[in-house]
Amino acid sequence: MKTPLALVTGFCLLAAAGAHAEVYRHVDAQGNVTFSDEPMQGSETVKVKPVTTITLPKPEVVRETDQLRQEVQKEGANYDSLTFVHPQNDQAFHSGSGDVTFEVRSTPGLQRGHKYEITLDGQPVGQSSSGSVTVNNIDRGTHQAGVHIVDDQGVQVKTGPGISFTVHRPSVLRR
């Protein structure tokens, strides 16, 4: 069975009409505000700004080129190791202020334009070319830290093994 073109066009127009429906605001006697797409006695029309739409590029256009991928792998291959010196994996320690200084090292040392990047619980928290990054006011408890070497464009060229550590801090609760 063939669907008539007029029927399909009608459905499309109905769908489009719903997208541009009016919005009404009504305040009842108790001061409760209600928004609806149907007018009520005493309601006023609300002007709604048009929805902002963004057209994303097709995935084929965004994908890394093989050349870029090979360059990043080549840069990362220049490093034999990347590790945390402090804190050590599974270490627990006291820090009244919650400040933790991360010490990292790579073999060989950093290339020009590269930096160490520290992540805490999956979020970047600092970069350094010296290998030392202090993060302030870390909550007490167990955390995961990661280390990467990034180039001058912020692209990760080497990732070291992550660590887990526990910060003990005094409680401010009083009984």
C-alpha cells in the first residue's frame, strides 16, 4: 500500500506546528505559577527564545589522521618510563590542610615543550616541567592519581601507571 504524499506532508506540518507552540504562564490565587501549552483564564503568553542548534561536523572529518597518530606515538616512544615518586601507590598519610605534593619522574627527562600533567580522580589538576605539582585542599579519603606527559598542544604523548593514596585530615565535627 502506497502512502499518499499529501498524508505524509500533513504529518510533517503537524509535527512542525507543535515545535512552535505558544507557552502560557498562569498564577493561581495561592501564587503558584504554572506553565502550559494550553491557555487558561487569566494566563499570559510567554515569549520563548528560539532554541539554539549546533551542527557538528561529521565524524570522518574530526578523526585523527594516521600521520598525527604516528607522530604522537613516536613522541611517546621517546620515553622509557613515567612514574610517581611521591606519594607511593597505596600510601596513607596525614595532611591537616589537605595539600599534597606530587613528585613524578620520566626516563629520559622531559623534551622541550613537554610537561608533566597530574590528574586527580580523573580530572587534570596541574602541569609542571619540574616534576613537582602541589594540589591544595584535597578532601580526606582515598583518591586516584594519574600522570601524563603532554606536548605544547596539550596532547598526551605518554601515560604512566596510576596510583591510589589516602589522605587523613582532622574532622571539624564536634560532639
